[in-house]
Amino acid sequence: REALQHWRGPEFELEFVAACDVDGRCQTFSERNFAPQYFFSDMLERSFECGRGVAFDKRSSGWVALPSNIDVYVCGFPCQSFSILNPSKQRLSAPSARPVFAMVNTIREMAPRIAVIENVEGLATRGSLEQVKEMLEAIPGYRVAVLRKLSPTDFMFPVRRPRVYFLMLRIDCLRVTAATNSEFGAIVCSAIQSLKQSPETTYKDFLLPDDSPDLLQYRRLAKADPLVNCACTTSTRCVTHPCGC
């Protein structure tokens, strides 16, 4: 909200229409911070078979019509199936990947002006990224850009969290000439690149120099006592450790 108001001016109005999450803690966070009009507890509990979408609303404990004329749709579907720590080869065929198909169907049916989709870098393994990209590009009326390895640290936020993003823009809302997804992707990547910033200082600026007397003394102690080492263990408690642990 603050970023959009900074970009468009304080008079810019942003309405948080609906949220959806199956995790109770995330539900509480969204309810307390954003107070959406609707809260859907499971994105798999929705249907578009009636001509207009309906979903199960957590607050009313009943089925309600999905809001129409959505400007921005944001989705971070579950990452378990795509994590590099997951040895399973199922990926999109895994039960935990079902929200991906619900997301694609929601975008197709609700046709938001902008859709932003996020997931882990592991999505790029075993062809999953290309599969999701193909599903999104098959939705008529959109341009799709893929942004890889974007992290908050690129924009001066102290969190390293590299992610894959898909940015979709409805063609009738385009303000630039982009006849293909490749052209659109190049424009988006250039714009994102221009927003990246490098910090004036890094963690290395706060480390002791190699010739520091304290560091040299520590190295002498390390040679004399095998318990003094940089890899702290459960049997060793470092109090004045040069590496900061």
C-alpha cells in the first residue's frame, strides 16, 4: 500500500478485497493487518461452473460470489513440491501442487488487470518453471514476464530470499509496445534492474582486518587449543568470537 501511494501519490486509494490462506497463522496476520472484505480459507474450495465464481468464505461459513473487476491478483502458491530440499519427482503432479491449477483457473476466469505470482527458485528445477510459464501464457489476453532470483536484498531490504516471479499484464492495459512475451519480459526486466540498489556498506566492512592484533591472538590460541575454532560446536561456547557467533 505504502509503495503504491508513494508511486501514485497519497490520494491513491487501495482496497484490499479478498485474501486466501489455509494456514491459521497467516489468516490471523491478514485479518489483523489488512482486514479484507472476504477471507477464503482454501483456494481449492471455489467454483466457476455457475457462470460467476463462488468460493467458501471463512467469516460467513458459507459460499459467496467472488468479487469482480479485480485490478491486482497476487498469489504465492505452496512451495513444498518445488523446494530443492524435496527429493520427490512428482512436482506438478503432487497433491500439494493442486493450488497451481486453481490459481491458473482463477486468473483465466476473473481476468485481473495485473497478476503477480511468486515461488521458490527450486521451481526452475526439473522443468517446473517452464510448465507453469506455459500454463500462464496459454491464458488468452495477457503478456507474461518471468523474473528469476529476485531478492529483497536487491532493493535494500535486509532479507536474502531469492524467488521466481511471474508478472502478467492484461494486453488491453499495456502502456508499452510489446508484441510478444519476450519483448514484454525485456521491458519488465529493464525496469526492475533500474530499481535495484547496492548498499554503501556490507558486512565485510564490520569485520576485523586480517592483521588485527585480536585476530592474530585468536589464531595463536587456536593452534594451541583444539577447542578454539571457527566452527562452534555444542561443546564449545564462544564469548569473544571474531566471526560473531
